Amino acid sequence: MKILNIKNSTGTVACALFESPEGFPYEYLRSATNVMVIKIREAQARCDFEDIPPGTYAMAVVHDENMNGKLDANWLGVPSEGYGFSNDASGVLGPPSFSAASFKYDGQNVDLTMTLHY
């Protein structure tokens, strides 16, 4: 998966694959099925997951600039770090629901491109 629109090379990008709504998307280190944390090089990053069984998933990508292991948000719940979700899903005053970001995966190679929003 290629991540677009990374505003700088500070911190890391975390790609989190969820198979249920639990913890989606804020608690990715605790709740995601698979997490990949990548150093950003020249404002670019790519995450490649392997051996994922077929199923329904949602993806969250976080530009963790302060490297605290979570998607920081303000008191209204609006993210204060770069983020993106599968299906380019968005929420009203907060993140989208798991169902809005979910997609069926049949076990074949999928080439996703995700754009970060700040």
C-alpha cells in the first residue's frame, strides 16, 4: 500500500489493519489485527502486509509525528495528526465508522493507495 500526501518526514507512519470495530481507529497498537510502523523517507512511505486471511477489514493510516503510538485528536475528537482510512472514508466530527471504512478481502494481492488528510 502506497501512502500519499505525507506532509513531512517527521516521525513514523503506522498502517493498521482491523478486522472488527473494537478500537478502530485510535487504539491501533492494542486493537488492530496487523500493524506496520514505517519510517518516513523523503515524505514517502509504503506498507506491505503478507499472509492476511480472506475476510472483512478496515485500514487506518496514521502519520504519528510525535511517535506516541496513537492518533492524537483535539478535545472534539478531530485528529490533529495526519490520517487516512480505507475507502477514503470520513466521519462527521471524528473518525468514520468501521463499516464505512471496511472492505472485503479475498486473499489475492491488492494494491491500495491511501491519501493522508491533515
